[in-house]
Amino acid sequence: MNKPKHTPGPWTAKAYSRTNKCFVATSTGEIIFEQLARSTETISPDARLIASAPELLEALHGLIDFAEALAADGGRSADLREAYNAIAKATGGAE
């Protein structure tokens, strides 16, 4: 697997009540996403999804490796092509 070009995970979604915002931050505290929240203590579904992106990408790579190891003919099924397309969309490149 290539070295990630995105900010390394883990990322955490948090709510900040004083500004009525939620945000996603890296383990070093860098804010990489910020959004107005519906309430002072609500983390938006978007923030939760964004915070899980590094783990989702890593899991998808692992599933592809597993599926390719199981493929008898070494070919790529439609499901594997979709997984590769999703990774390409997330990373901005072709897999």
C-alpha cells in the first residue's frame, strides 16, 4: 500500500458548545473540518463520517487484499472494482 497523502489518523469528531460548532481534529489537535452544529452538544453525521475516513480507507484496503487472495483466477470482480473506485475517489488517484 502506498504511503497516505492525507493527514494521518486517528481523527476525532467533537462538539464545541461555546461556538455551536462541531469539528474533526487530528491526534495533534489540528482541525481539519469544522461545521455549525444543530445544537450546542451535537456532533453532525458528516463530522462522524469524516472522522472515520482514515479507518474506513485502511479497512477497505485490507478487504481488497483478502478478496484478491481468495480469488481463484486473480481477476477483479465488480465488487472489487467498486472498492478500487472508492479508494481512487478518496485518494484522488487510480488504484
